[in-house]
Amino acid sequence: MTTTPVSLIDELIAGDQRALALAISAIEDRKPGYRELVGRLHHETTDAHVIGVTGSPGSGKSTLVNRLAEFYRSRDETVGIIAIDPSSPFTGGAVLGDRIRMSAAVGDDGIFVRSMSARGSLGGLSTATADAVKAMDAAGKDRIIIETVGAGQNEIDVVKTADSVLVLVPPQSGDAVQMLKAGILEIADIFVVNKADLDGADRTVKELLDLIEHDPIDQEANGWSTSIVETVATDGTGVDDLGSTIDTHSAYLETSNQGIERDRKRYAEEVNTIVREELAILLEREIDRQGGIDELAEAIRIRETDPYTVAESLVDPLRVSLGDDVD
């Protein structure tokens, strides 16, 4: 008999790893019943601390996440890991196989690792990621770590899901540090200079300090100034210091209004995202009802109509149903 998503809830809340895996599959594949599942799981969440880890390819994200998982397990905390992979151009599935690289998870029921496809979404985060976080939270994970695809302007999407954001910067980054000015500085709670045993680490730290000092956002006014931690993830050097810094940031969020503000912004963005998805589905149906996008485009091409008129005809039914008569 096929297990329905909602029937997984009791087992998931009890900490059953298989139920958690099935629930996330239902969420990612958008199977029938997933919305009710996520809605009920939301009420079972306990605000687990969510850590976002981003950085350019080759900065050692997966290795560091593995070490962080070991660090939390040494404190008897349970860990959920979501590794966001680039989408396969053929199947849309996760292709990097981060689960294989997470050696800390082998034989440890206290760690749950899940690779998820970015599915082409900006910032490398699929729409399902926030729902998967809820599932892991409801399953009792103390820490949830999200490892994203890479760093860049679009990577700011990670802040919509994470409480504490780690941005990894390898030594001798040069232009990469300058690129941080493009927007990623505003989401970084902690800069991690990984591979700090390589030449150029001191210079990279200095460049980051200069960047923080000239930050126009003035994070200190909010009670938190972006921290810098040096690590060598391959041998675990600096991971304890990083864990302590994350704890400090978590405590800051709890004792200030910033944690509440982040939650509000996160849920506001989540609602906006869901609404946009629903509207897109409704508009696709209306396009099909009017003959399909190709037929509408052809009518525009031969000057029977124009793009704005077509758009109005698609939106009008929705506008009427909402009682909105504003031009």
C-alpha cells in the first residue's frame, strides 16, 4: 500500500529517518498531499537553528559542513544537512552526490543528509528547501545546515531560509573579495577563511576586515558586526572556534529583535513565493483557455493585438474575481 504524505507525520515527529526521507521526497516532488503535510509540520516545528553555508566552488563547503556536523554531534546535538546541487539538465535531480562526501553521517542516526536539486532557481535554493527545513525541524533536528551551490549576487536567496549565514572565502581570493561588495556582504553573518594554511590567508583576512569596516549597512548599529573565522576544514583546525562564533550569533538573535525580524521577513517571502507560484499556475491555465501562448504570440505578430492587451485579457478574470476594478 502506498504511504500518503500526511500519514508520515507521526513517524517523522518520532524521529523516524525513513519517514523523514519519504516526507522530503513528497515535498520535493510536490506529490498530492504535500501541502497539508507541510502545513501540519509547520505547527510541529521548534525553531531549530538553521545555518546557511555558501561560497565559491572549491572553497571547501562540503568538507566544512562535514566538520561542523562532527562538532555538533560531539555535543550530542542532532543535525540535518540539505546539500543544494545544480540541477541535472536531463532529470532535474541532484547530481553532485554530497551525501557520499559527508563521511560524518556514515553509521550515525543523529545526522540526516539530503541532496536537493536547485532546479534552476535563483540563489541555488529550490522552492522546496524551506519546506524540507520544516520537515527536519519537526523531526527533532537541533541544527539544520544548508550548503548552497556557490557565491554571487543571486546567492542572497540563502538568507531567506537561514538564521546564521556563513560565507566561505578561500585565500588569495583577490577579485572574489571585491565581488562580495556586489551584495553578499549584506547576508554574511560570519566570513570563514577556509584553507587558512595556504599562502594568502592573512591578506584575505585583511581584505575582509577592510570590507567590513567600510560596510555602508553599519551592522554594528544592529548589535552584530560580521565576524571572521579562519579554518582548515580538512583537519578540523578552527572548527571549534567557528562553532563558538555560530553559538554567539544564535544567542544574539535570541536576545535581540533581529531574530524575530528575520523570521517575519522569511515567512513574508515564503508567502510571496507561494502566491507567485499559484498565480503562475492560474495564468498558464488561462493562456491555455485562450488558445495557448503560440496562438496569442501569433496574433501579436500579425498586429491583431498587442502584448499589453493580451496581458490584460489574461489578468482580467483574476482581477474580476478579486473585485479589483483599479485600472
